[in-house]
Amino acid sequence: MVERTVRRIVEGMTASAPPGWRRAVLVSTAGRDGVGVAGGYSVPGQPRWRIPVSGPYEELRTLAEEARRARGWERVSVEVECRPSGEYRMVAWRDAVTSLRGRDGGFQAVLDPAYRLPEPGLAQDEGTAAPAGDPDLARTRLLACLERRAAALGRTEVLPPPASAAALEDAERRIGRALPADLRALYQVADGDGEGLGHRYLLGGDAWLSLRHLVTVYARLQEPAPAHWELDWDAVVHDADPPGTVRRCGGHPGWVPFASGEDGNYLAVDLSPAVGGRPGQVIRIGRDHHRQPAYVADSVTALLGHQLEQLERGLFETYDDEPYDTNLMLLEPVPRVSDGGRPWIADDRIPDELPHTLQCLHLHDAPAPVDLTPLAAAPGLRLLHLNRCSAADLTPLRALPIESLRLTLVGGSLAPLRAHPHLTSLGVSGSTPVDVAVLRTVPNLRALDLSQVPVADLSVLSELPELRYLSLSGRQWAALLDAGHTPPALAAARLSDDDATLEQALAWTARLGLDPSDALRTTGSLTPATGRQETTSGGEPHSEPPRRPVQ
């Protein structure tokens, strides 16, 4: 079955090949939850792999299912290479190794799938202020909002009946914590705003969840998120606005969703706020907020006060909500994201005037070297990425809470980063050898990309006990592994060579401690004149040594 599926993939690749092609490579990560495809054709006179391969999605799904039956893999990494002669090869293994072609390039290996980079919010002290919510006032405000909405719509909106005391106690038991008193009071008015009837979007412009739905969404949000190392290794969770009110996390057990934007985002009550917050405060979390939860109000009571004020001032409009009745939308919905967390993208130079609240800056294509002195105007800067531009003097970064730094270093050193208390990820490129010995003193360094710079002494990396992610070129990895200087606690790694094959990546991961001996492999040939297939080992998967070692 594997052989026949691979043949169909190869036939499609050759049939779609451009004139003059010399080689085609298809890479994929496939499983029941989806298929990703990258790769291209090598054509003389064209930039490398500029002409992409088309995606044989059905065949790749079939191949993934065949691999699951044969090996038990839920997702599979596949590489298929073919040539005009009709010769082809295929190698597949579980997705502990994935191709980054079309992204950063090279291959990624996950050595410890259970490990997640720590988020700073989990270590933040908890606020000690009293809750700001008032259950009686919250109930009064909800009823007043309903009255004003009825007057605007010319009808009374039908809501579900109140939640029973037993239902409230059961929901609190299931989530393992008590709801704020003001939110509890609202459920004693109605169990959400219309599940099964058509939502009325009463809270923050979002759909107010029934208790049953609240428990379901809470449980789903507590499930461990999959690790995406290619995106997460140098990511930063930004502070909310006002600063210090919400923990800097992508998610937390103390965040209980009670209203849905129906887009993967939620309003939640925060039962474990940061030092500057209050228990029961309203925050926005979810798909668009895993890099920055947003502060909304100090309580559900305050949220309702904001809405009531808008209704009283006429700051709303009505619209047809087919197949239901006319509905109402507030013109000033609650905040979606704070300005401080929005990334600034600048070209040519660092702006003379930066927002005092700036936390994230991407600088593109600035003349070298970039003077970093103006960054003093942004004392809360946490992420600085200099893309296709360089700096020489890193001294201005000493006083900043930089956690994620990417840059090209010219004529300078990493010495100003000595003992930097905040730095967690660093990516350095350049043509001059860089001394990384100073990184021994950086206590929280978790991720490092040195694949685009020569390093004076790679053995230093074995002295970084907290390092969890490392990106190097094939030549650097070979030197490091040959000398036995692998960092002791790596959870993920990247082989940056974009021309590396999956075979070479598997040989590399074997040296890192994984065992790819059960990889599926097959080779064969489509005879150009007849389309007849010739296979090795009777068409069965067989072992094939790597073409060349990682170097």
C-alpha cells in the first residue's frame, strides 16, 4: 500500500514538472488533522526551488493513514524526491522531526515533547486586593440593560431561565473554584443569553455562555497546547494595559471564560490576577491573546456599567440577525488588545519618538550599524528583532527588560549582555566569529540560534544547563556532537541547512538521542517510456543509508 501511494505522488510530481527540471522534492507533515506541503522543482537558471510542487493532499492523507497502521504514528513527516529519469525515493518518520522548508528552513527535532517553555506569568506574585464586583449592583445593571435594549428594539428579548443553585454548585465543582459573586448573580437571572435560541451578545458584545458551555470551554482551554517551537522559541508574552494587572501567560487555570467572541476568543473572569489586579476582573483571552491577555474591567459589575452607559447615551445600532429578530450592537465594545502589546514595525531606522508603553519592535533593512540608544525611550521593551540590519554596540540593552533579541552583530561583542536578568532567547547572525562565553552568565537563557554566525568556541554551549532550544548549521552540529558538548537539557533543536534531506535529519536526530530506526523508506523508478514502475526489495519499504552525513 505504501509503495502504491508513493507511486501516485511521484506520478503527479512528474506530470506537473516544468520544462528543463532536474530534481523535485516534496516535504509534508500529514495526519488525520490536516496536511501541510512544501517543496519545489530545481530548474537551471531559476532561483532554488522557486517553482513549488502542487499538493497531493489525498495521497498524503492515505500515506499518513498507512503509516499510522504500520507504525502507530498519529502524524508523519514525509519527503519524496524524484528526477526526470523516473527514479525516486521516499522516507517517512513520525513528526518528532519536521521540515521547516518554506519557513525558517532546515529541520526541527522535538526531543522532549512534554516540555513547554516557562511563561513569566506563572511565577508572578498574586494580587491581594479585594474583589471589586457587587452582586446586587451587577444584577440591577443587567436588568437595566435589558430594559433599555427592549426599548430600542421594540420587544422584550427572550432569555434562558435562571441557573439553579445545584447547577451553579456543579459548575464550580467542575472548574475547581468559585465564580465571582457578581457573575454568579447574573446566572441567577439567566443561564446565558440564548444558547439554542440565538445569542443576544449581552456581555461585552460577546455571546454569554451557559454554565454547561462555560464548563466545557474551561476544560478545553486547560488542555496543554501543542508546542510550535519554530514560532515559540523566541516569542514573548506581553504585559496587559494597565501593566501588572494580568499575568503574562497564554492561559491560566484561574481564567474562567464566560462569554465567547465566537472566533476563538473569550471574555473571562480572572481569579488569579497579578499584583496590580483584582480577583474577578474581566480579561480577554484566547486565540488572538496567547501573546498578550487584555485587561477589560475590574469586575463584571464594571463591565455592565460601561454597557449601560453606552445604552443610555444611545451609542448603539441595530441590525437584522436572520433568522432571528433584529439585534443590537454597542458602538464602543470593550478593548480587544492594548496599544502597548502591538508590535511596532519600523523601516530604515529606530523612530525618534517611541511610545513609552512599547513592548515589541521589529526593525527592517536599516543602514548599519543601528544606534540602539533611542530605545531608552521605551523602558518596557521586551522584544527587539533587527531583521536584515545590524548593530555593533549592545550597551543600551543592559537597562531594558529585553527577553527576545535577534540581530546581526558587526564589529561588536555580546559582552554587554553579561548577567542580563531578563534575556530568554537570542538569535545572532554575522560573518565575524562571535565569543559566546558571556552567555554562561545569562541566568534565564532558554533558546539560542547561532546557525548564521561563526562561533569561536562551541563547547561553551555544554555549560548552559537551562538551554532548551538550539539552532545550528550542519557543520556546527557535527563539531559540537563530535566533541561531546551537547547542552544537557535540550527539548528541541533545529538543523538550519535548507538543502539537508530528511535522511540527513534523521541521522542528526539519532546523534541527539532519538531512534529513527523504524523509519519507512522506499525507492523505485517510473520507466519514462511506459510509466512502468520498478521497485527495490519487491516494492516493500526498506532501509537506505543517508547520502552524506550532517557536516
